[in-house]
Amino acid sequence: MFLQQLALLNGFDLAGMEPCGAEFIHTVTECAKLAFADREAWYGDPEFTDVPLDDLLSAEYNAERRKLVGTTASAELLPGHPGGREPELPEFATRPFGINEFEPADRSHLVRGSGDPGIDPATGEPLGRAVDEQARRGDTCHLDVADRWGNMVTATPSGGWLQSSPVIPDLGFCLGTRAQMFTLTPGLPASLAPGKRPRTTLTPTLALRDGEPYLAFGSPGGDQQDQWTLGFFLNHVHFGMNLQQAIDFPAFHSRHMPSSFYPREAYPNELDVESRAGEPVIGELRSRGHLVHAQPPWSLGRISAVARRGGMLYAAANPRGMQGYAVGR
């Protein structure tokens, strides 16, 4: 997902845009919609299905996909045709897109996090409905480690939420929760099968510079992980922000695509943006057709990062929620 979004964005003059400006947020969001649409059609366990990865990341494929990015928000879910293949979507992604029987049609006035009410807008993780709000907070975590010898590790452990995953008798560990990301529609890359791994939202990321490990980063956040980390990476690479500045900058994410979590709802054109982006930016995004939910300042994202360059080690952590720390010795 992360690489496919970068491949789509490669044809835009991002450096010429204002960071966290309306043009930038719109462009990144529309490319994310296209990449997530491909996820629903083509992502799966490569031991069971031929994932057209080379085509999905090719310059030719993404040049064609890039033509779908217009000046206004698209309300469609549009997977592509890598290698001339015909896409097929799972049942939950073929419901009348843009229709949700549980919510009013016009939701642009809402302030709370968009998406399924069982999903925490700040973390992207399912809420434990039967558990006290303060007691259940946590879920997925993330860590990044670098040492003086140039070794780097990035990891996003998640898969058994204690509030909803019963312990297997006599074994002492919880049932995994990632199998909900399979589809029961037969014959697709993500269809359920014995011994098959589900595609997942967990995306710890390692970036190389001149062939050497340079940057390890990631975040909790369900379907927001690939979006939050992309914004951080673009802030750092294209706009020259240091690690902490790139993390601290106002965050945003789309809820346009089908959720990876039950009940797999989609909210076309819905966009969560931290209010620190400013009213002019939010107003222009709305004029482009995005259903913007202005979220409280310092509320979106949980990114941490470490880097090694010129023999020096760098680290930064997200101040949002006071859940992350950067330490060294």
C-alpha cells in the first residue's frame, strides 16, 4: 500500500505544493483511494495467489491510474487492470457505494470521527464496546530500534485484542483477530482458505538511502497506518522536515475505502483532518467535494521513527495521546 501510493504520487509536483495545503491533501487522498481500491481487488497471500506486484508498482500502470485524479473528490471505488486483468471485488465492497443505511446521506456537519462507530477515530482500532473506555485503550503498538552498527528493526505487533479475543484453553494465548480481513467471497486473492495468511493493515516500514538502512518508522492505526506514515514520509523527504517536525505536522486520513474491520463499512469521500490545518484549507477541501470532519488538534496519528545517517542516530515520537517515547543510550 505504502509503495503503491508513492508510485501514484511520483507523477505530481509535491514539492511545489504547500505542505498540508488543500492541493496536497486532495492529491494524496485521491491517490490513496486508488491504491486502496487495488488492495480490495488484488492483495492476498502470494503463496496462494499470483499478486501482480510488478504491474501494480510499474510506472506505466500508475501513469494510467494517475489520470483518474481530478480536481474534485471521487466518490467511486475504482480498482485498476494490472497486466490487463479484470478486477473482481468482494461482496462487502460491491454494496451500492455511497449508500449507508445506518447514517444520514449528508454527514459533512458531523464533528466526531467518521467511519463505523465501533472504530476509534484516533487510533483506527476497534473499540471494546463492553469494556470501560479508559480500561480498554491501547490495542496495537509500534516500535522502531536502531543501533550504532547500522542495524534497524521496525515492528507493529497486533493480532489478539484482549477485550474481544478469548484465550484458547490449555494453550494460553488469544485467538487472532486478523482473519476478519479475509473475504468469504470465493475465488479472490483475499478469500478465506486453510493455511492462508490474510492481508493485513500492519505496515512497519524501512527506508534505504544509497542502499543502506536509513529510516525505520510506523504507527498503530488500522487502515490509517499507510496514510499517516505516508504523510510523515512526504513531510520528511519532500518538505525537508526533521523527524519530529514531520510527525508533529497536522495529520489527515480518508475513510473512503472499505474498512478492514467488521462490519467493513465504507464512507465515500469522508476525510478526517486535524483542525490545525486551518479553516481556509478545510473550506477548500469541502468545495472540492470532500466530506471533511475537522478533528481536534493533536488527535490523529501515532507515528514513531528512528534514523541513522553519518554515524549519528536520530529518533522522534508522537506527542499525541502521550503514548509514545523516543529514548537513547
